[in-house]
Amino acid sequence: MKQPRSIAGRSWNLAMDALLPGQLVLIVLKLTRVITWSWWWVLSPVWVGGILVAFGLCGLLALVIWGFLQRPRPIGRAPEVPPDTRQQPPTTAASSSRTQRQSGHRPPEQRTKTDS
């Protein structure tokens, strides 16, 4: 069997190797009526270990979420500024024709035959 490389994996295997014989001893003692404990206490190494693993996983999850919330936000594009929504003053026909006369240019829809 391949040994795990991580310390956590080796620790887990060591704990399981230590608990299994103890669990078997408690079960045999209960079945032979040497001890009169409740089955809850005989099997307690199993459920206590499960509770400890559940607490450990919840703590790990809380650390991951806390680390995710504490990381700095990336500096990206600035938020887009909405276009200018201010109303432009309406142009009157008199000011529009005055501007066209000064520039000498008229839009195509206002040209007459004499302009061509």
C-alpha cells in the first residue's frame, strides 16, 4: 500500500491504526459480557471521531470562506459612467438657419435646386 505524502494523511492513518484495535477490544469485551457498558459507549470511538471530523471540516470551511472574504479585490476597469443625460437647449429654427447661412452649408434635406 502506498503511504500518503502529506502529514495530515499520515496522521489520519496513524489515528485509524490506533483506534481500530481499541474498538475491536471494546466490542469483544461487550460481547463476552466482561463490561456491561451501553452500546453507545462501546461504539463511542466511532461516533466521537465522526463528530470531531465534522467539527474539523466546518472549521476548515469557515477558514476558507473567511480567507475568501478577506482577500483584496482586484483592480480592474473603472465602472462605466452613464452617458450625460442633461438636456441640451433646444435649437430654434432661426438660430439653425443663421448658423447654416454663416457656414454656407445646408443639410441635404434643406437644399433647393438653386444650391446644386
